[in-house]
Amino acid sequence: MQKQSSFGLAKAVPAFLLLLLAVVPFAASYFEQPFYLAFFGRIIIYAIAATALNLALGYGGLVSLGHALFMGLGAYSVAIASFHEIDSGLAHLAITVAVCALVGLVTGAISLRTSGIAFIMITLAFGQMGYFVFVSLKQYGGDDGITISATSKLLGLDLGNTMTVYVVAFAVLLALLLWMARLRVSPFGMVLRGARENARRINAIGLPSKRYQLLAYVMSSVLCGISGILLANLNAFASPSNMAWMVSGDLIVMVVLGGIGSVFGPLLGVLAFLGLEEVIKGYTEHWMAIFGPLIVLVALLGKAGIVGVLEKFDDWRASRAVRIAPVAAQKQESAA
């Protein structure tokens, strides 16, 4: 049964979707449809951000409603540096990592002094603080945002080119998914998941759960910042709206919709969320009235999201095969 389920839909569907994403640049170039390259590039970038949030939320049990802050910090690391005529991608990356790690460390250390609803609210407060700080920076566009004239130049590549930023983002997503898969079964990941279920037991065996959660929060912050770099180059624009709490809420919905705590859940959630949004928008301007109930329906189908639904189907198919096997063997014996 395990052998059959290990190659079931729960793994086949994400692999197939990744293959489709790899084909998108060639298809968009062949059919001369640059819109789809930009659209799926946005999906990949949000998948990176959602996977980063999944490290804190799915593995560590930290429901952060302020992770859009780090996407915004990554975007503004490019925008502000570009404003001052710095187009080095390595400089943008170094600034993003340093700023996001520092802000993540400070905000995470303070937020982890609380738990539950208090943790959610304090991360929301930090996110909104960042939003209003950048709204007040009139030199860098304020509420209107800022256009990026000099996009990131990284290792001879110009991330201002849509095709280039798509390929780089896809490579980052693949590396991140592989890392998350290995992290999930590593000692660090197992401590994180244990702390999510019962922090007291983790502390009782001599492992400081808060330190592990804080490290996960900081790593998640940095990865979200990297997605912000890619988004800023894709749009050639940065805005305080990237830091709004609604963006953080969307990221949480994407993670939960796909399957919280799973490796491929965030990717599936982003594809479902942004894909359905784009399709429904093409038919009606009242797309939210349709989109909301659809999300509720998926949530009701399984608490583990889309990945959970696929896993249940795999388990059903495997159990059915086990039930049918003796009957088939008996028929063969009778025929013989």
C-alpha cells in the first residue's frame, strides 16, 4: 500500500505542475504571449513567498499576519538602491538579507513573547508599522510607490527582463522546495513540528522551542524578502501596498488552501488562488462573490487543503487495491 501511495496524485500533480511551469517560457515565446510569462512569473514569486511563510506557519506553528512586510522590504531594497543608482543584484541581495534578518530577529523575538491571538495581532501591528513608514517616505514615492529605473544586474543577468526573472525565480523555487523537503525530515524540522504540536514537551527534553521557532521565523523573513526582490524586478515597481496586511492574509490563505505544513502545498495553493482569481475575473467583475465560496468549499473538503484531498484519494485507491487483490487472486485460482 505504501508503495502505491508514494507515487500517487499527491506527488504526481505537483511534479506535473512544475513541468508545466518549466514549459511556460517556451510556450509564451512560441505563441507570442508575454502576458502569460509575466502572470506565471508572478505565481512562481508568490509561491516562493508562500513557501517561506509555510516554514514559520506550517512547520513552526507561527501564524504571522505581517509577512508581507518582508516582501515589501525586499522590493524597496531594490527600489531605493536603484533610486541612488545602485543596480548591483548582489548589493540588492545583501541589503535584503541583512535588513530582513535584522527586522525578522527583532520583531520575531518580541512577537514570540506572546502566543495565539496575541502573536497574530502583534505581527499584524509590525506589518502595518512598516506599511506606514514607507507611506511617509515621500522622497521614495510615498503612497504612490516608486518606479525602478535600474533593475538588478546579477551575475551578468538583467532581472528587468521578464524571461530572465522568470527563469531565476523558477530556479529559486525548485531549490527552495528541495530544501523544504529535506528540512521537514531533518532534526531541526522535526523539532519545529514538535514545537508546533506541543512546545512544553520539546522544552521538557532540553530543546529550547522558542529559539528554534525564532530561527525559523528569521529564515522565513529572509526568504520572503528574496521573493520581494524578484517581484520588484518583475513589476519594475515597488509600493507600500506590497506590505499591506491584505497581502499577508492572502499568503496565509494560499498556504492553508494548498496544505499547511506540506512541501508542495503552498505551490498548489498559489496556483489555485491566483489561477481561479484570473479566470473568474475574465467572466465577471464581481469575481470576489464567486471566489470566496470556492475557497470555503475547498477548505471544507479537507483540513489539509488540496494536498490533503489528493492524499485521501491516494489512500482510498491504495485501500481499494488491497481489497480487490484477494478477490482477483481467488478468481485466478478458480479459473485455473
